[in-house]
Amino acid sequence: MDLLDLVLRRMGRHATTLLPFSLLVGVLFQDLAAAARPLVGPLATILLMLALVRTDWPRVRALLARPGLALALSAAILVAVPLAVWPLWRALDVWPGLVAALCLSAMAPTVTSAATTAAFLRLDVSLALLVSLITNFAVPLTLPPLALWLLGLDLQISAMALSLRLATIVLIALAGAIAIRAWLKPDGLRHNAHKIDGCAVLVLMVFAIPLMDGIVARALAEPVKLAGFVVGSFAGMFLCNAVMALGTLPFTDRRTALTAGYCSSGRNNALLMAVLPVTADPDIFLFIAAVQVPIYVIPTVLQPIYRRLLGKDSDMPPLPR
């Protein structure tokens, strides 16, 4: 085993330790974070590409034989949830930038790692995987009109331009994943799985650094505001989770409702940083930095809650739907 293979394998196994460390690097080295800012778009594309490379596509095709549930949940996550939370946030007397960021976050797609953490939480892994894929492919069609037309958010970019930026990331990632999978072939994919996971962790580590751009200056100048944004990011994730889970529960079983809620709470906020212009409200970028805290913390908080809610089912491996 060569050195590169060993390093990538170990990175893949220690992702939960390495990723918070990279956030700390971004905080401590603000010049580096600022210099890495132009890499956000390309890194977001590579991250999605690597996730698509590692996706079990035969399994996805089998799930798509009965796509109704996943399509309905994805539509609810991308459209119904942001429309439901928008009036709640507007009613609060908080910073307008925080309200805008919370609503934009609710419009973002499910994080591509949702299936991985769903397994940790004993939720429906297959459903989480499919919802993640559908929302990431559909978001260029839903986020721009919701943000710029229905909700009237001024993002300093037209709906068409925002759609094109989102679509470009998705299409390039898909084309790259198809090319890599064709080059490696099934045997190569299995043999290099740990390397690919290690590469994804490495890209995530670099990606986390520019997310912290400007965070120290804002913390020193406005510590109360930063703390408020962190609290708001926790509230936003829990609210999106509750709205989706409670709205789904009357029509599905408890495990499905909890999985839908979890997919609704974990949003790909960093994708917003990749597509929004630098002239957008600085508070939106402050939120993207602040929301990294609950992204790392909430799965651990939710685990005992889900185990209690699922009862004996929590000891069973999640089954494909």
C-alpha cells in the first residue's frame, strides 16, 4: 500500500475529526480563508461529483421504480417547507439578514451526506439517499423563483443567472461523475472506494476554510450578532425538521416522517456561497459560517431522541423502501 493510499484511507476513516479542524484553520488563518474564497464554486462542484461517483446507482434505479414518495417529499422540502417557515421568521424582530438567510437555507437542497448520517441515526437510508439526489438536481428550478419572485429576496442576482449557476454545478458534477465511473469501471470503483472517500474528505477540509472568511472580524465587531446567528441557525434547522416531520406524519409511518424531517433540516447551505455574488447581503455569508456549528452538533443531539421515538425499531438496520 503506497503512502497516498494510506493517507486517503485514514482521512476517510477520521472525517468527523478532520472536518472541524479545517473550520478552525479557516478561523485562525483569515488571510488563507480570504484567498481560498474563489475556490468555493469549483470545490462545491467536485464535492457533488465525488458524492455521485460513490452513489450506488443500481440501488437508486431500483428505488426509482417506485419514486412517488421520494418525489413528493423532495417537492415538500424544496417548496412547501420554505413557504411555511417564511411567515414565522418574518414575524420575529431579528436582523433582516438573518431572516433572509434562514429562508434561503430552507430553500437549499438536502446535504449529500444525508444518507450517511441517516444510517447513524437509524433512519431510512434509501429514502434519504434518493431525496438528497432529487433535491440537488431539482434546486436550480425551485430556489431562484422562490427567493426572487415569490418571497421577494434581493440577492443581487437575477433568477435566470442564479438558476444557471446552480445548474452548471449540477451538470458539471454529473458529467464528471459519469466520466470517472466509466473510467474506473465497477471493479475499480470497489477497489478505490476508500481513496474516493479520502479525496472527498480532503476536498471538504479545503472547502470549509473559505466558509470562515471574515468570521473573526465579524465576531470582534459584532459578537452578539454572531451569537444570534448561531442560535438562529440551530432554530432554523430544528424548525425545518419539525415542520416536515409533523406535516408528513399523518400520511406515513414514523420512521419515514422522521427521515423526511431530518432531510429537511440538513441543507446544503455551502452551495449558496458557491452561487451567490459577493455583493449579496454579507449577513447571508455570516449565516453560512454560523450554520456549520449545528450541522456538526445536531446529529449527535438527535440520536437519543430518534432512538426513543422509534423504540424497538431503533435497534433494527434501516430497510430500503
